[in-house]
Amino acid sequence: MTQKLTKETFREKIFDFEQNQDWNFQGERPAIVDFYADWCGPCKMIAPILEELSEEYQGSVDIYKVDTDAEQELAGIFDIQSIPAMLFIPLGEQPRMSVGALPKENISQAIKEILKVERP
């Protein structure tokens, strides 16, 4: 199941941007952060896909959601200009941003290539 993040939980689970200038991922597993808004049609299209993937990759990839309307500071820090936007966070490497509604196959491919996690 995807987890919704606030600024506070983002700082705990992903990256404490107030304490660190350089990227320092806090998580134990690779992660995806979906930046979305409730009014965004493409965001609504990928929401069930992310739910499916969170079940398929449970225990190997964490999937989070950030409501850009409620968490404008987080959206600003990551310079989110257009949604949906997904931040793919591998362990020990820099994260990569993808903008737009990706089909499930493309997200699965990014999990394999960027996060280096094979389908269970």
C-alpha cells in the first residue's frame, strides 16, 4: 500500500532537506515518491498502478505519495512544475525524476533499471 507523506514524514523517511545540503536518503529500501494532486486526471490514472506495484514489490520497494497542493514546500524543493512526477530513489545513488503519467510497464522497467530491483 502506498503511504502519504507530509513534510515531517518526508524528512524522516526520505531526506531531511533542512539538515542536509547533499542528498542523503533515509530509507532502508529503494523508493518511489509520486508527486500528485487530487484534481489531476493523469495522477488519478496512475494511482491504481502504483497501488498494484506497491503490493507486487512489497518488502523490496517503498512507494510514497506527496500531495503537491497540501505540501507546496516539498513540491518547491524538488522544482515540481508538472504532475504527475515520480522520484525514483535507488539505494546509494542519486534519485531520478520522471514527469508524466507512465504506463505500468515503464514504471516496472524503471524499478528494474533505476532502483535495481527485480520483479519478485
